[in-house]
Amino acid sequence: MNDQLKNMTADVTKGLMTRREFVGRAAALGVTAAVANSMLASSAEAAAHAAPKRGGMMKIGSSGGESTNTQDPALTASEVPLNNLRAWGETLVEVDAGGELDFRMAESVEASADAKQWVFKIRKGVTFSNGKDMTAEDVLMTMQRHSNEDSQSGALGIMKGISSMKVDGDNFIVDLEAANADLPYLMSDYHLMIQPGGGMDDPGAAIGTGAYTLEIDEPGVRHAFKRREDYWDSENRGWADEVEQLVLNDATARTAALQSGQVHIINRVDPKVAALLDRAPNLSVESVAGRGHYVFIAHKDTAPFDNNDVMLALKYAINREEMVDKILRGFGTIGNDMPINAAYPLFDETIPQREHSIEKAKEHYAKSGHDGSPIILRVADGAFPGAVDAASLFQESAKAAGIPLEIKREPNDGYWSEVWNKQPFCASYWGGRPVQDQMYSTAYLSTADWNDTRWKRPEFDAMLNSAKAELDNAKRKEIYSQMGRMLNEEGGVILPMFNDFVSGVSENIGGWADDPNGPVMDNKSHIKCWLKDA
Amino acid sequence: MHPILKLITQRLALGILLLFAASILIFAGTSILPGDVAQSILGQSATPEALANMRRELGLNEPALTRYFSWLGNFLQGDLGTALTNGRDIAESLGGRLKNTLFLAFWAAVISVPLAIFLGLLAVRYKDRWPDKLISAVTLTTISIPEFMIGYVLIYWVSIKWGMFSSVAIINDGMSLAEKLNAIAIPVMVLTLVVLAHMMRMTRAAILNVMQSAYIETAELKGMGMLRIIRKHAFPNAIAPIVNVVMLNLAYLVVGVVVVEVVFAYPGMGQYLVDHVSKRDVPVVQACGLIFAAVYIGLNLVADIVSILANPRLRHPK
């Protein structure tokens, strides 16, 4: 790191420069946003770790909770239950802010030369909150529960590539059907919380190896936790004596609760008010570039989207900068019609960015020979925040290029079961995945259930598989780069923007560090931060 | 049989019949909701076998009529079943939510009903003068503003700027009454502002109507004071319409406050119902629906009976 950068990093840490300014100036010095962010994260972490304090009651206000929620990790799909899981449970490994493995229930991991067998050494001396020792046997049973077809687990897709699992002493051994260099990253999936006996008897018992125990469980209202005295990693996590999570789904209720000091941390600050909120006293708005993105998806096997000139016309017609400005209010970055950005490891910076060009859109539209009948884009408010407005912007810029885009509003209710992945052209969003392989395998593999663009290319699948087996990172990067370019040119995904994770944090919170893996420090803010006045 | 007792029995029987009809509507309504419970629970990635298993487990393959009668039978015995989504006992979770809803409605009613009637009387006393105009203008303004807007405005001033009451109305059993009242203070204000105008205007109209009668003129000629005339002669004769509108508003306070619940994150029944509708958790939706229907029918029944009792002509039929 050169001196100028070092000084700037120090300035940010001291609060003399905002993160946004830093990233901007670092870019001027030839540093990419992702690198700049991770530099900040590490320096912020250093500053934050100066004086952690134990004690007090931390309150977080979260959206994404319903009275239908359970504590069963297999069924967890939204933020409130995920925060609960993080409080009482832990996975084999986690992915840290820099994209490296953070070993939790596993102490280390080793791969065979062909990346088909993976051996996790299980940490010793860790106890569950019910007093029992955590063993490799518990790990095995947890994984077996999530691999069961009837388990209804959200991690079932991840477990599908595993041919067998076994325990050997303190080791948990996974054999794969095909090589996968990213397997440890897959094991960081939040569904895979290690539970005693795999949670087979009582999956929702909320017994795990985390820093807290669940004391009060009122789904859709609040969840309260108490710190465990016997937590194995109390040097690094679990600072507050008590943690309370209030379910505040209404965006205004959430910001009001933060402003009036009733909660310390809130998730999902509405970009519309984020800049205003940041000016309020005693709190700050933290935004971090993530991997989540908003998309317009077209089925590549359905007319007119099977005609690549139509796709290219649409891709050139969309005005990405305008969308980031107006829909995300600057809390985001432009996309490049591929689901990967600089927040991913092994991202190729040299892939050319597609620019907004009415001329090129016109040219491709004319070349496509499309009959001029309306192209119907289905959209609902729930597709992503501001989806309807984004569709209108898209419609306007398409009109300028002579493309007859027609918007069809759909109800939020039933959008994910009736429209998404069923209708040929609609709005949607994706949360990111820790690694490129997982993102592609989930949504762009020919056989994937969630292949929502009907992208079926044997050569693409072959590249994905060869990248999986490749342990040489330079070669993997090259393969991923080719895949990205292919989607950018021929894919059915129109990806105008990546959204930032925007959170509101009270001044009283210490230890906040940006984490691109997920919102509110990858949903670990309540276990990693502390109260300054505790 | 005494005619009043007969009337009340008739009304009660009618109420039960209505409730029965409502139960059929609720059951039919939930059956035609688009989407399938099993699919909603398991999500998009569900395999066909898992779906079939789930449907069998939930008894979704039985004919609708069989399901209806077994549901109604269990309901009458107090067994509301378990929620499909998280396997919790519905009676238990619903009980807590219902208690909260009634708690909020009770305090909103305790403040708004006397206040509305008092303001109504005051408006009559100063009819067409500035107090009357002021009361009407203010209450009509608050009823015209959407309730979430009033909520946000009050949160901004009362909670954030003045730091007086909590903006989050989450209450629980561990709190003392004072703490609970502090938590629900702003929602109670909002609800009061929302229901005030309707009751106030009705009180005013009903009393003004009576005030045009000959016996009021007689009282005036006797030299009786205005407020006394209203209290002794006009109000008793205006009770029936006032009770009707009060009951309608009470019913609203119980069944119609979902927006206020969301704004203040209040753990009442409205939010609970909405969550379960979006997850197609039919047993919960049915239970909530029936309870709401019972509250509505019950309160209207009370209004009917009170207006009968308040009317001497109905009380002493020839």
C-alpha cells in the first residue's frame, strides 16, 4: 500500500474523509472499488478492535420477519430469522469481509489433489448451549439432514453434488461426484448451522454453538438472546450481555426507532432517505457494495428473446447510470449484464463495460427484424425496491431507440410463484453468493431449477465444470472471464445495477466494519459489535 | 316471555346464524385463494414428491365439505389447530395477539368515546359559532389524513423531536402497565384522531335533530340552561344513533387497525393475519377471520340491543 493510500485510510478511520470520497480518490490512484473497500474494512477493523467492551443490551431493528418464522435453519429465508441463526448457531466456516475463509466449527480444511475429497478438521472443546460437546458426528448428521430430499432445506441444492460423507476421528470427510474447488465456501451457507444430532429430533430448538442462547421467541415481533458464559470464541464475538431483535418491517418505523434511540442498528435503510438520515445526529448510515443485483430477465428460448439482436438492442437501450442515480440514489454501482462484479473473488476487471447507446440499440433492433409488436415486461413493486419506476425508465429509453416495450403491472402477492421463472420477461433480484461458481450454478447452469433466463449452453456448463475442478486461480479467473463475456454478449439477463447494503448505525456502536457478503455485516453485526457505553 | 327478552333472544339467534354464514364465506374464500399451501410453504425449489407428501400431511386431498365440517367442529371445541408454517398452536399465539389488539382498542376507546361525545355536545351548545367550527374543522382534518401519515407525523414530533413516547409499540407480558401505556401512547393518539370525527359528528347531528322537537322548546321556555337541556332531554333521546356509531368505531378499532400496527410494529392481530395470508397459512387465516367476524357481529348486536333498551316505545310495546 503506498503512503498516500495509507494516509487516506487513516483519514477515513478518523472520520476526516467519507468512505465514498475514499473509494473515489483511491480509484484515481488506480485502485479498484473492491480493493479500496477491503482496505478500508481491514483498517476499520483494526481501529474498531482497539477497545471492545463487554456488557449492555444491544437492540437491532430488522425488516424481513413474519409471524410465520421458525428457528429451523433449513427453512430460513429472510433476514430476521437469519439474524437469529447467527446469534445461536455457527457453520463450519464463514467467509470474511476480504473473501477469505474464517474457520468456525472446522479448524482447518484440506483438499485432495483432484479437489474431489475434502477433509474438515473439527474444532475441539466447543460445546452446544445444551452443555453437550460438539463432535464430527453432529456435523455429519447436520449435513445429512440438509441433504435429505424431504428436508425442505434451502441448502438442498448445495448438498446435491456430494456423493458421500463420513466421520474419521475428529475429521469430517466429504466426497464429491465432481471436483469443486469452492466446496469450503459452499459450507458457509447459513442454512448449515451445526446442531446437536443434526437437529433431527427438534430442528427449531435453537440449540447451537453460537455466542447467545434464545430466551424469548415471538415470531414477527421480537427475539431476545442472552450471552453464553461458556462460548468458545468469546475473545472475538458476543460482546453485549443481551441482544434483542425487534421486527420492524415498515421502513419509516425502522428509521424512527433508530433516530429516537430505541434500537442501535437497523438494516435496509431506504435509499430515498439515506442521505437525509445520515445528517441526523448520533448515528451514521453505512453503505457497502455487495453482490446483490436487480435484473430484467428474458427467457432465451422464447421469441423474441431467442433473437440475440433483440437482446442486444434492449441491453444497449437501458440507461444504467440513470438507474443507479434515480432508483438507488447513488447507493449502488452499474452492472454489465453478468451477475458478477468486483466484489467477487477472481473477477476480471478487463471485461468492457456496456455503455448506454441509443444508436447501437437502434442498429441491433433494425437488424433483428422484429415485427414491432409490443415486448411485454412484467413487473411488480415487490420484484425489487423501485422496480416499477425502473421499468418506466427502461421503457422511456427503449422508446427513444424505437423499441416498443410495454409494462404490465403484476400484484406482489404471488409474484414469485406465478410470474418469476414462469413468464418470458420480468423484473427480479438476486442476492449475491460468496463465489462465482455458486452464482453461476444456481442460476445459469442448464439444469439449474432457478435458471430464470433459460440459459442452456453446453459449452458454458463445460466451462463451469472445468473451473470447478481447477485449483490454479489464474486459470480459473481466465475461465470465469470467458463465461462472463459470454453472458454479457449472449445472455438473457439485463443487469443494470448492483445494489449496496445500506444500514443505519448508532454512534454508540463500536466495531462496525463493512462486509460485502451480506447486509448488516453479513448479519453478524449483533455478535461482532459492542456498545461503547456498556 | 317478556318482549325485551324475546327480542334479545331473537337478535342473538340471528347473530349466531350470521356467524355461521360468515364461517362458510371465510372457508370458501380461503379455498379459492390463488396458489397452494404446500407450494407456499416449501417454496419454488420443492420437489413433486415433497409437495405430494405435504399435501397428504395437511389433508388437502379430502373433499372441501369434509374439511369444512371437521374445521368447524374443532373450532367449536376450542381447538384451532396448529399453524402450517411454524407448527405453533394457533389458539396460543392468537390468544396473545387478540389480547394485545383488545388492549390497544380498549385504551383508544376509553379516550376517544367520551372525548367524541363531549366534543359533540360542546359543538351543539355553540352551534355555528367558532367552537363548533373549530371542532369540526380539526376532527374532519384528522379523519381525512391517512392514518399512517398521522402516525409518521406524531412519531417525528412526539417521539424523535420531543423524546416523549416510544415510536415502537412492541409490548410484552414482562412490562408493567405504565410501560405498556408509554409504548402505546402514540398509536392511541393516532387511533383517537382517526375515529373522533365520525362519532363527534354523529353525536352532534343526532342531538341537533332532537333539539328541534317541541319539548325542547318547552324546556327552553321554562328557562332551563342550554347544557342542562342537552343533558336531560336531548341526549337520552339521541342515544340510539350514537351507540350505533360508537359500536361501529369500536369494531373498527379491533378489526381495522392493521396499518397502525405496521407503522408502530404493534403485535396485534392485523399484522398476524396479513403475514399468514401471504404465506397461505389457511388455518390461521380462518381462525382470525372468524374471530373478526364474531367481534363485528357481537358489537353490532350490542348496539341493537342498547338502542332497543334506550327507546321507551320499544321497551314498552303496546
